[in-house]
Amino acid sequence: MKLEGIRVIDLSRFLPGPMLTQFMADNGAEVIKIESVDEGEPTRAVGEMRDGISVFFANTSRGKKSLALDLKQPAGLEALMRLIEDSDVVIEAFRPGVAERLGIGYQKISARAPHIVYASISAFGQSGPYRDLATHDLAIEAMAGVLSLNLGRDGVPAIPGLPAADMLSSMAALSAVLMALLRRKETGRGDFIDMAMADCLLAAIPNNLDTAMAGRRQPNVPESRSLGGNALYAVYETSNGEWIALGGQEMKFAVNLLTVLGRPDLIDLCKLPPGKGQRPVHDFLTETFRTKTKSEWVAYFKGRDIPFAPVQTLPEMLEDPHFRQRGAVTTDERGWDHIGNPIRFTDEPGNTRFDTPALGQHSEAILRELDYSESEIAKLRADGTIKVASHEDISLHAGSDKVNFIGAVA
């Protein structure tokens, strides 16, 4: 696999950092989660459980190792430093300044391990007036202007179903880490990555910034090209209260759709700018789509060259044969569903290891690799510097030993 031989130290929690390291783990990297000795990763206790294991945790921590350390104790800090010296990447997502106060900021670490690629993911970055604000995805989307585009039919900003700030910063940070590792081959030195979630949101809306950049005007969302103003790029209700979506604005699709629906006279209106000029088309489609159920429209459009899609629920998506065939959704021997690895290579495909680490499961093994003696490890256990998982907890987390190779190009 592409990242075999790369060791990643993951100090992050919740979503952006863990998703970044999940992609690395799925492609061969050894990822070691550094968890607190008390509760560990907070997502262990968030949301629905399967056999005592959080779905959230399983979706972001599979195939990783867990080292439970008390970083407020000098011995715990020294153990981490010794581990980092033998690693390649450090990921942290503390509020700016926290890593420095803990003694694990980039300056301290790079002094001992100049080869380390160190990524800090934060809400607003390591500089600027908002640097120290405490916040999560929704508030970041609000501050970045993205939430102002996500309006419900009542015109009120709606909470998005996608944590865009979290996920975009995760993917951007992954790209940055891989760039830095590539460059390190030439220089031998690592680098520091300042990844602001808000910055990533701004970079992700170039298509919706035209009115704001050209004239400091907020877009009229209901009439904007990609926000509902184009009749062929909109969501429509069906007769049974479910929904379908049209997702193509090109004129060839307007011809195909309106011809098959018996209204070729409306085709020319689709050449007009989005908004009021296309209102007759939107009104016609609104009335038309209410005449059949969602499943009836699915059958009607099958085989037609029209960018139509049913609005699927999450359970429907999990059973969708397309996502199943590609391995985007896969099931282990316990019957647990998992998100697959979306990165697909022809050679050296990634894999999905379905086991999740118990809190502190690998603490002793990792310290032995660092040449700690058994007596030293016993002392660290006794004074609470490390936590070691019980056999029962390890068994609970083990699940299937099967390694599922997915992510290959079909």
C-alpha cells in the first residue's frame, strides 16, 4: 500500500484529524491514537452503539492503535517525545496555544525530530483576530458566510447535514501532509502546516462568490444558479411527500427532459438567467413531479439521459447496489456496516481493517518498541501515566480479523 512504513501520531479528536488519519491508515500507514487515560477519544461515547462500540468511533478509528497517556505528567510527555522521534507525521487539533502549553508544539518537537511533518487543524488558524475563539463546524460555517447560502424554503439558515468545515479541512490537511512528505524526500526536513477550517470553506465556494466579489452583494439564494434558481438544478416534491433532484443545467438536458414530459415549448426559457425568467419551467416541474411517487419517477427516468436522482435516506443509501458494488459501503462478518475507502488505486489498493482499538490497547507494546523495560512500564501503569486495556475490552473491540481490500480501480 502507498503509505506502508509511515507512522502517524494522532493527537486529534472528533472529526477533522481522525478522518485525515483514517484515510492514511486505510492506505497502509501505522496510525497511533494518543488518548487521555480517563475517557479517551470522546467519540467512543457519542451516538448510537453496536455491541457497545460507537458507530462514530468505528467510522473514524478502525485499524488504528491506541496509546493512552497522561501528557500532564513529565514521564508521559517524554514517552510521547520518544515515540515522535521514531515517527513521520503528527496531527493535532487543539485550540491554538494548547499544544505549546502541553510542551508538544512544533518548535519543541522539531528540535528533537526535524523530519516531522506537523499539521495543526483549528477553527480559524494560528493567527488572526479569531484565533482563540472556541467553536465547532456550524459556527465556523456561519462566520465564513457558507451558512447564509444554506437556506430552507422559509428563507431561514438551516443546519447542513454535511460538516463541511470539518471534512474540507481534513481533506486539505491530508493533501498538505502528503505534499510535505513528498518534499521531505528531497530536503530531509519536515514542515509545519497551519490548517484553518474557515479558510477551507472560503476556498470551497468559488462558484458562489461572484455577486459578493463583484459588487459586495449577497446572492439572492432562491434565484442563484447553483442554489435553486435554475429549474434544472433543484429539488422537487413527489406525490407521496418524498423528494427527487435534478442536477444538470446544460441545454441538452433541458431538451431531453422537457421533450419527454411533453413541454418542448419551455425549452427556450432554460436559456435565460436563473431566477424569474425560468419560473414557468420551475412551476411546471413542481406540478408535474407531484403526480407520481418517488419510486415511480425512478422507474420513469431509468435509461433516460437526464440528470435525475431520488433523494435517498441514509438507510436507502446503505442498501444502494451501486455503493455496495464499489465497496463505498461494506459489511464485516459481524454484520456491521462500514464506510469504504474512497481512494482507489489500480496498484496497491488500500484496505479496510474492521477492528477498532480499545482505550490503551497498544500502550505496553508501543513502549516496548521504544525500549522501555518491563519495570518501567509497570511503574508508568502504577502511577497512572499510561492506561492499559483489559482483555475483555480488547475482545469487545476486536470484531472481525478479516482485512477487506477495497479501493482498487475496477
